Amino acid sequence: MSQDGGGVDLNKSLGYLLKETSSALRAAMEEVLRPLGMTVTHYSCLELLAQRPGLSNSELARGTFVTRQSMNVLLQALERDGYVTRPAEAPVGKALPTRLTPRGRRSLEKASAAVRSVEVRMLAGLTETEQAAAFRILQSMARSLRGDA
């Protein structure tokens, strides 16, 4: 409870602290990605495609936490700029599997290094044991909220 008896005491709210941390992380990532001509969503899309080539628009949207419409606009731009390729027609069903181009891979390498530097900075005050514990705790929280704990 907050000091006035209603609501949440933001100074003691883990949820609020997680949101604050998430916002600070996103801002730091945007700062290092901007000079590379990328947003966090752009980077996340390329990273997902590097790890799982052939994902559909819907799968990429879920993995980057944006709408299908937003992902479709991004994919059109990435395809136009030569970062990804999609077939003209879906091999099966409606989904157009997306793949990185060599240009997309080169761009991703630079972006990944920039993002790693942000994560290193974020974790600098933690020991390896504390980092591992934080990872486990955050995974557990996410599972609990999704209902698959």
C-alpha cells in the first residue's frame, strides 16, 4: 500500500521497478542502435531471423512484441532496403517465410555488438552468481504471469 493508504507504494513496487528498468534498457539500446540506423524492433527482428530463419510475419510480431500490422510495415521496409528476403508467394498457406540477406547479417553483427555492450553495462554491478540468480528469478516471474509455472 502507498503512504496514503490507497494504491501501490512505487518505492517498494517490484513491478514498477521492472518497468523502470525495462524503459531504461530500451532507451540505452535505442541510443546505441540509432547511429546504426536501427530501432530496437528492427534489431529484434533481425536477431530472431538469424536464430530462426523462415519465421512468418505473425511469429516475428509475437517475438518482438509488436502488432502484425507494425511488423508487416517493418518487413516491407527491411525487404526494400535489402536486409531480408521473402518469397513472392507463400510456399504453404499464407505465411511468407522471411530470411536475412548478407547485408542483413552484416548489419546485425554491428547491432548485436552494440546491444551486448548495453547488457554488459547493465550487469556490471552484479557478480556471475547474482546474474544467474536474477536470470532465474525473472524467468520464474514471466512463467508465473503467463500461467505456465
